[in-house]
Amino acid sequence: MEHLNLPCPPDVQQLYCFADELGADSKYLFSFRCRPATFRQLVAQNHLRPDSVRADPSGLLQPFAWWPAGAERGLTAHWRTEQGRWFQYIWYDAQQQRAYYLEYTL
């Protein structure tokens, strides 16, 4: 899981990915199942913080069978940015034990 700076933990299952690297910007979407402890480790390892302003990057998302439209709504986003040009977002659905990850550059 190169984008999350960790080797793939053994409990990660059903890992799906979409990459758009055309043009000057890039976008990566991941969805995977994992235990809550693994999600907490990913958040800590990447220094992500809960989104208190409720930023809405939904305009950058596109629906897939593995990331239905609006799947992240109602979930707490954890995020970080570097110089306002590179962004990471991750949401976790504890009921389904599914994480949704978005990384993009401007």
C-alpha cells in the first residue's frame, strides 16, 4: 500500500484501486476492507487528522461498484495536505469495516 506508506497489512481484503495520472494532476481512489485497528494505524502512520471543517472533495470522486456514489457521506474524514497541492483523505465505515481513500494533487 505504497500510497499509505505501509506494507499491506494481512487483514486488508477486497482491495480495489483507480488511478488517473493523465495531465498535470493525479488522483488515486482505493477501497478495501480492514479491521478498525488497521485503520487507526493507517491514520497514525500518515499523520492524518479528523476533518473539522467538513471539506467536501466529492467532486473528485466517481462511482464504482466498490465505491458507490456517496459511500463516504456521513463518515468522518481524516486528512492532510502538503502546501495545499497534495491531499490525502480516508474515511472508514466501521459497520462494514471498509475504508475509502482518496489522494490527489492540484
